[in-house]
Amino acid sequence: MSLRRRAFVALLLALALGGWFERYRILTALGGFLVSASPPEKADIAVVLAGDFSGSRILTAAALERRGYVPLVLVSGPAGEYGQHECDLAIPFAVKRGYPESYFAHAEYDAKSTGEEAAAIVPELRRRNVHKLLLVTSNYHTRRASAVYRKAAPDLTVITVAAPDDDFSPDGWWHTREGRKTFLTEWEKTVAFWLGL
């Protein structure tokens, strides 16, 4: 084996060994990259994105209204299981937990992705004369959702607020099957967004 080839193999081994010892830091950085959220600010409306079946997103948004950050929560509601729109399930869920129904507005539409959701929601925001919104979504979804909504509506100020997720934490997502699935799926969708797919 030539000296050059030995040096290359030694470099690869050193990188692999370094990666092994730093794997938790690397995994945490990769998980943390997906999270890009801000503290809440006063805004015209909060928008709860679809895709959360635990209720964390809508409860986070309802708490923002209760604390005076927004006067209304627009609940995204794509058509889903058994002909129900997600907002028609999420709003009663929040009401059962003590939030007034008057906090919420339905946004029913048919969409299968965050991009399609933004295409349906942005015209409603403009109809309501919204200039600044709190975009409420799961922590792992914040970076991509922010980018999608800012691209769809560059004229709006978008403040993204993270709702906690039971299955994903940036510093431990690899410990559970659901955490690993969430991580891989969100990275796949993030790369697809970057590539314009």
C-alpha cells in the first residue's frame, strides 16, 4: 500500500473514531438544526398548523391567546380521517381542556403538505388583514414551516413558536423509535424543500 493510500485510510479511521466519540454531540446538532423557534410576541393572529394528533400545537396556541399575545387562533384543518377536518377535532379538544370556543376559527381545506397548507392559509390571512402572525407547530417542524410560510408570504411577519412534542427532543430523539422516525421524516422533507421538490 502506498504512503498516500495509508494516509487516506488513517484519515478515514481518525474521522470515524472521532465521529464515534462525538456521536451524541453530532446527533444533538442534527436534531437541533430542525428547531428554529422564537419567543412569542404580540401578533394579529396565531395559526396552528395541522399534523399534530396529541393536541400540543392547539393547546400551545390557546395558551398564547389566554396570555394576550393574539386575539384569535386560526386552526388549520385539512380533510382527514373519516371525512373529518382536523380543526373540527382539535377545537373541541381544546375546549374540553378549558379554553373558550370563541378563541378559535376554523380553516377547512384540502392539503397534503405544509406547502399546500400555506397556499390555502395565506389567502385567508390576507382576507383577515393579518400583517404579523404566530405560527405554532411542533418543535421539530419549526425550521421548515418558517421557511415555507416566509416563501409563501414574504410580506407577512412570521414568528414561529414551538409546541413541545412527546416524541422528539433535539438532545435525545435517537432514544425512541418514534423520535428516530420523526427525525428522519423531517430531514427528508427539509432536504426536499431545499431541492424545490
